[in-house]
Amino acid sequence: MTEQHWTIDSIAHALPEPQLRQQFLAEVNLAPLTAVPAVLDQWVSTVTEWQGAERRLDHIVDHIARHGEPPADHQPTDAAADTTDDFLQQLSASSREGRAA
């Protein structure tokens, strides 16, 4: 994977929520000039962590859709376990509805 060349615009667009974009832009605009590189580094770290978590979640969801269960090495948190259980129930219900049709 090649390293992305970040700009203020690309960081803002990579943030998943409008409120986060606004917070990022405010922090960059209000930071003293000497602090701007550190502020940008912090937000790039936030974006790359978010993107990594999103890729892991996509992998887990894909695995569940194909195999009916999470990957064997997946260690969910309590909240993730509840969400996974809900997803599996929905998948099972839609599968039953598809067979009944």
C-alpha cells in the first residue's frame, strides 16, 4: 500500500461525520502556526485509524455474510457482540423469508 499524500482537503473529506470535519477545520484554522503540523499529524492519525477499523469491519461483515459467523480470530467487544448477534438474526430471518418465497 502506498502512503497517501495528505492535504487539509483530503483529511477533511476522509472524516466520516460532518461534525468531525468542522472540528478538524476549526482546530487547523485556530491553531498557532507553529502548532499546525502537530494538529495535522493528530488528525491524519485519527483518519488512518478510522480507515483501518472500517476495513476490519468490512472484512468481518463480508465473512459473516459468506459463512454465517464471524472469523474465528475475531474477539468482539460487548457492543460489537450485540451488533453481530442482531446482524446474524437479520441474516437468518431474510434467509428464511427467501426460502419461503
